[in-house]
Amino acid sequence: MWLSIAGVRGALIRKPARSQGLPLSAMIVKYILPLVALGLLIFAVKHVISNQPVEKPVEPPVQPTRSPFAKTLAGAGMIEAQSENIAMGTPLPGVVVEVYVKEQDRVKVGQPLFKLDDRQLQADLGTRKASLAAAQSELIRMQAGTRKEQVDITRALVAEARANLADAADELRRAEGLASGNQRVMTEQELNKRRQAYKIAEAKLLKAERELTLQERGSWQYDIDVAAAAVKQAEAQVAAVQQEIERLTVKSLVDGQVLQVNVRPGEFVGTPPSQPLVLLGNIDRLHVRVDIDEQDIPRFVPGNPAVAMLKGYNQERFDLTYVGVEPYVLPKKSLTGQNTERVDTRVLQIIYALEPKDRPLFVGQQLDVYIDADRKGAAKQLATQSSN
């Protein structure tokens, strides 16, 4: 098939046959070069074919999940706590001074989670308590009535006023005698002064007698009621400040487990906070929240069986128990990780209970969920339940 070098050289030296009548150069161009080109072409084709890479089928590292149902409805599920994820915040802004819990801690109702700075309110509480003590003392004084010593002083003042009145009456009597008759040794102006002095002494006696009567009768009931109302007002102010101080210690409202702690001592937190300060949830039994696209809602059959598989791991299935449907269709967000995510469609959220297994599962973990969309199977199941 291949021409040797010696054969080519012999063909070049050999004299052309007279019968062909062709010169040597023409013979080379007409016969030898096409044969050489054909041989090189065959060599190139063989070389390309022999060095062609052989592509073998490559198995994926993880087989994609497959639905076990003939008619299926697929959705994206996310594990959440049975009580849903509870984002704890603070009712008042302030600086965090102490955090009492950490991740995975079990908490009870009323257990403190973290505390804000309460020094200003503690100072206000001291002021309110002092005002309360003053109001209580005033009420006790009003209820006790007038002291006996004070009554004795007032009686002495009454006696003094009577003596002054008697003296003024005597002076007036003398003045009237001097101003009448033929003597007239006192002017009318001086007589009027004596008369006014008598009236003043009489008014002072009346005032002293009335004050003595008030002190002997004790405190007025209406004054006691006003003092009691002032005490209640001061007590309410103290209770209000104490309530504000208590609110600065954020406590758990449910029994559960701490899923996440996003606050540290020294941080300032506002209302509402930018993120959940402490995330709680009851994970004694996990739930799965499944998003079904709105175009698949007509195919959904409540109560039909459903299974879940871990993302990228289809060797283990988790049976789901139907819990209920949230009837409000929500906007679906593409999980891009951006602050503002694109809304492309709406979804119906279905809640399932997740049957536990030995493999650990975590709140927030995503699952591939497949729901049986066979309506006949659902009808048979309902008929069986009604017959039982």
C-alpha cells in the first residue's frame, strides 16, 4: 500500500517507455504525486481515528430525587419548628447588658433571654418611691387627726382672744363715756378707733373658736379621701416604672429551644430590630412548610400522602403527615441572597408533620417534597375513613 523510497527513486531514474511518449517530470506529476498524497491522507485519517478520545458515560455523584407516586405534585419544603420560628425582639430600645441563653438551650415560659440597661429607670423608680412615701405619710397624718398639744395651743389662743375682746370692750365703754355728756374730752375719730379695735378683737375670738372646733372634730373625711387618692396615684407611678424595668428583661413566652442568638452585650437594639435577636421554637416535633406554585394549586389534594427527601440525597425518604393549609397565597421569592429578591410567582403554603428518624434534621433545612396528586386515591382514602 505504501511506496518505499527505493521504489520512488527507481521510478524517477527509470526511463519512460517510448510507447507512452511522456517525459519524466510529467510522469511524476501525473502518477507519483497523487499516490503520495493519497498515502498521506490515509495516514492522517488513521492517526486521527486511533487518537480519538473515547467518551464513557459518567454517573452523577448524586442521583436526582424521584417521585414515588404515579401522579405527583412537587414542591420545595423547609423544616421549621412545630410552634413556627418565633423571633424574639425587645419592646424598648436600649443597650444590651446581659445575655442569659445560647444556641441549643432549652427554655421554659418566663425564663429570661437577655436584659437591657435599666439604670435610668432605676433612678426614676427611686424618685417615685420617695413621692409614694411622702403621700403615705400625709395620709397617716390626716387619719391621725390633730395632736392634743396643738388643741391645747388653740385653746390658749381662744382664751387670749377673749381677754383681748374684754379689754377692747372696756376701752370702748370708757371712750363712749368720755365722748358723751358735757365733757366731750375725746374726739369722734378716737372713739371710732376704739370701736374698730373692739370689732377686730371680736373677729379674732371667733376665728380662734372656729379653729378650736375644727381641731377638736379631727380631720375632714374629704381631706382624707384626697390624701388616699394621692397615695394611689403615687403607687401607680411606682408600678408603672417597675413594669418598664421588668420589660427591659426579655423573657420567653413559650417552651422550646434556642435556635439562634443574634445579640451580644454592649449592642444597641431598636424597635423593631433589624433581625431576630433570639430565635425560638418547639422542635419536639418538626414541621415542613411546602411551597406549591399557584399553577399547581388545582392539582393539590388535601390529605394525600407525601414524602420528603433531603437536597442531594435520595437514599432516605421521610413520610409526611398532613397538618393543614395556610389559605393565603403568598408571593414567592427566588432565593438569590440579595436584600431585595425578585418575586416571580405566588405560592400556596402547606404544613406537614415530619416523622423523625435517626438522621439529624435542622430547622431551616430544605427538602424536596412530592405529594400524591391522585384524586381517586384520595376518594378511596376518604371512603375508608368514613366506613371506619
